[in-house]
Amino acid sequence: MIAKLKGLLDETGTDWAVIDVAGVGYLVHCSARTLAALGEVGEACTVYTDLQVSENDMRLLGFADAAERDWFRLLTQVQGVGSKVALAILSALSTGELQQACAQGDAAMVARANGVGPKLAGRIVNELKDRAGALPSSDGGVTVNSVNTPAVATASADAVSALENLGFKPAVAARAVALAQGELGEDAGESDLIRVALKRAAG
């Protein structure tokens, strides 16, 4: 199984990227946060991967770090959570925020992700609550780590929601907010995140 790709970022879309490894282009489906972390087209990048095979499809999922990949695998073990829903959750929440939400039983935070209703969010936090502390969380410029306060996590999620209400697609909104957070810092407020994210989303 392909566990990691290291090459050049060849092309990106709203929820995918093509990684050129020695002349071979690998299509990987990614969360908005991973896309933001990969950098610009033409730059060197590394993605951790997970290969999913079904009767009608074979899909390669890409992640900015091993922690996000571990959380993706954990999420997809929950009934009703497929790869698309798991990526939507990881686009809306950093692994630190997700870890915090599961540990505190905060289903409302998970329900902010596109396509996740209250019932499914409740199932996710209930099933993963006991395992949340066992997994590491990401720590970097485009993510919020697990030591942040709930207010910081809420500011990020509220900013994503605000952009979605303005008509931006969930993946675009999450990526723009992640970029804004990387620029402004982890303590940035909702209004500042929205202001900078709007520039990034429109750019």
C-alpha cells in the first residue's frame, strides 16, 4: 500500500491535488487544511496517504501529516462516516479541535462540518470519546493544536460557517480560514479571520 508521497505539487482543485513523483502524477483527495498546507503549485511537498478500495472505485487520500491520517482512519470506523464525510470534518476542524470536541463530548462542534447532522455528530463523539486522547494532534501554521481554548476553536469554525453563508463552498471556506489562521496566528478572532479569509477565498 502507498503510505507516503514526496514530490512536486502539480495541480490542485477544491478537494484534490495531483502530486508529481518522478514524472508520475498521483491524484489524492484531501481536506481543505491539507490543501492549504501543501503550498503553491510547483513546490516540493509530502503527503501521507491512505488507499481505499471498493468494488467500483480505488481512491487515494492525502494528508498533511500522520496525525490527520490517523484521525481519518478513526473517523471512517464510525458507522455512517465515509471518506467524503471524514474529509469534510477534517476540513472544518483541525485534529486538535476534533480531539477536543470528542474528549468533551461537544457534538455541536463536529456538526459544523458540511454534511454532518446532529445525530451523526453525536455518534462520532460518543464512539471516539474514549479513544480521543490516544491519538496525536497536528501542530502547525494551518491547524489549531489541542491546548487551545474552546473560544479559539469556535472562532475558526464560526468563520468557516460565515463564509459558507456568503456562498463559498465548504472546502473553499475551510481552506481560506486555515490560511487566514496561519497568517494571523492561533489567537485570531472571528472577525479578523473572516476579513482575511474573504481575501484568500476571492484570490
